Amino acid sequence: MSEVFPSIAYQLGIGGFGGFFVGYVFKKVIKIAIIIGILVFALIFFAYGDVINVNYSELIESISGYAGTAWQFLTPLLSNLPFVGSFILGLMLGLRVG
């Protein structure tokens, strides 16, 4: 029991701190994400109006590659549930404080 508690406390502490940091940074970066979203919307609008041409097969292939990379990142996180739980709590706290 004495060997398990420090490991769990370590995971909870690191997860909570990491979640707080990610939440705080996410809240600060949201303005940049909104600007990028507006630019993407403008590109989609121009592509729909035939002002620019979009290679949709290349776009889908690129998005699929990013999705595979994201899944490889999420798989180890899901295997450590105490870390993920404290990460989510820290994330919510960081979003609220930031």
C-alpha cells in the first residue's frame, strides 16, 4: 500500500497541474483560434464561389494523417485514468481561472 499511494499521488498531482496549465493556455490562445477559424471560413466561402480551387482528396488525406497522430497521443492517456481524471479537473480549473 505504501508503494501504491505515492504513485497515485504523483499521477494526480502531475495530471492536475498539467490540466490547469493546458486550460490556462487554451483560454489565452482562444482569440488566435477564432481568427484562424474566420480565415478558414473565408477560404471555404471562396472555394464554394469558385474563386479558388481546393484539392479535396489531398485535404482529406492530410486530415486523416492528423487524426491518426491524435489517436496515437490519446491512447496512452486513456490507459492512465487517474492522470486523465485529474488532468480534466485541472483543465476545468485552468479554464475558470484564466
